[in-house]
Amino acid sequence: MRFARVPLLVLAAAALATGAAHAQDKPVNLKLSYWVPPSHLLTPGYKEWAESVKTASNGTITVTLYPSSQLGSGADHYDMVKRGVADFALINPGYTPGRFPIIGVADLPFMLNNSYKAAPAVVRFYKKYAEKEMPELIVCHTLSHEPGTFISKKLIKVPADVKGLNVRTANQTIATLVTSMGGNSVQVPIMEAYETLKRGLTDAITGTWDSLTHPAFKFASVTEYTLDTKIYWSTLIHGISRKTYDGMSAAQKKVIDDHCTPEWSARIYKYWYDDQVKREDEIRKAGDKITNITKVGPEELALWRKAAEPTVNAWKESVKKIGANPDQIIEELKAELKKQDALF
């Protein structure tokens, strides 16, 4: 009996030691920076993630939210994490053209058809490339908005209608698309897009359906038309500082690892996604009371696909310049999207 008790005593001592180590972890406060307002529905997703991280770490990891570009502009968020201004940030790779060509594949026109299903697929795809393309941080999640389109003051039905228009574009990919069709790309932060339309500096924007009525944007009040086809997406990334991560205990790193998953990519995004779907449904039911919805048929869609070819080719050239195989990258992403039933 004496010998039978020894393993139990050893296990008990080990458990106490593990608990003590966990309790002695140094407190970590993650500064989570993002450039949309606190009213944006990424906020409740961030709060849910933060609360889960805090609980799993026995309170040793807390998260403080900094919305509305309090710590820096949208385009600066990668470098803010790199410099330690933020520990965790919402990053739009498309805000810094040419810097992150591989993840740009997810922004190509006519690539995905459902942003919620695509969120875990894109992060699974990108994990293979992220450490090399974004070495200063750990890619925690990826997400996008629902399919975006042209929202305009003038009718846009076919690519030729874009010629001569000043269009606020969401990222480098859509900027290339607009310029290839003879339009002029105007790149300003999304929170400034309303003013450019109101003041006549732009004739159109590329945006999502929910941005027509969302109180943070209200683009329906300064436009007339919405093109009814899914054209583009802006891939967003949550990145955590490697320096911050490396300074954590093993137990704390495990908590972060458990919360930097494809499943959490979708979970954080769910609030925003549900609102987008609801708003789009309401807009479609209201019809021209909110916006003139411009329907397109197979012929028009074929023209839009054709118009996107120079954009895809430009992306391929950017990837070749860093010694990567663009066709392989496209097929890898498509395979992941297909698994999630998210391929366009």
C-alpha cells in the first residue's frame, strides 16, 4: 500500500507545482488596436475573445481595446505591432500596396462567395506563408467583409461605365481593377469615404451592402446606385507581436495558441457577418427607397470577369517577383475555400 501511494503523491505535487507556476505568470495586457469605431460589430467579437483569453489564463492575460485609430492610422497597424505601439491589431494588407503580395490572393475578384465560411479557410491557407511574409508578428486570424461591389452616384452596370469615374477603392487589388477599366482610384481610409462622396471628390466607392445603411458609413445618403454582383473582398488579419508572445510563459502562450485558430477567425467575425446579412436583406426588400439596385445577367457578369483578368495578371507578376508560384498559391487557396463551400 505504501508503494501504491507514491505515484499519487507525485502526481499531486506536480499538479500543485503546475498550478503555482500558472498563478505566478506575469500579468500581460494586450493593447488591441483597430481603426473602425467602437460601434462596429467587430467590437463584440473582440470582447468575447478577450473574455475567453482572460478566463483561460486565470486572469493573467487581459485585453484593452483601442478603436477608431486611437493608436495610429489604418495603414500603420502592421508597423504599430512591429514597433510595440500595439500588441495585437487589425491589419488590412491592402492598405500597403506591394508589401504582402501572397495574402493578396484572397482579395482577387470572384474568389470567394461567403465571407463567414471563408474566414477559417483563408487562415488555414495563409499559415504556410505567414511567417515569411509577416515575420514580425504571428497571424492569429483572418477574416473579410461580405462581397463588395460598386456603390455610385452614376449608373454602373458594365466595366465600361467605370471609365472616367473617381472611385474610392478598398485596397490595391480593387485599385488595379478600377484603373484597368479607365477609372481613377482614390485611396482614403474608409472613415473618410463619406466626405469624399458628399463633397464630390469621388463619384463612387467600392463597398459592402451593409455600408449603405450602417450608422458608421450611411453611404446610401450620398449615392444613388448599387451594382448587384459580388466583385471583391478586403482580407483583414489579426496579428500579435512576436515580441509580446515570446515574453509570455508557456501556459500563457498555450492560451494564445488556443485562441488563434481558424474557428476563432469565424467566431470573432460572426457578429459583423450576421449584421451584414441582415442589412443586405433589408436593403433588397426596401429596394429603391434606399438604393437603385442594378441587376446584371450572364452577359454582364462575363464582362466583369473579363475585366478582372488584368488585375489577376498584375497580382501574379507581383508574386513572381518574390520567387513564389502564383498558380500554385491560387490553387491552394481555392482548395481550402472549396472545403468550406466558400469558393465563388
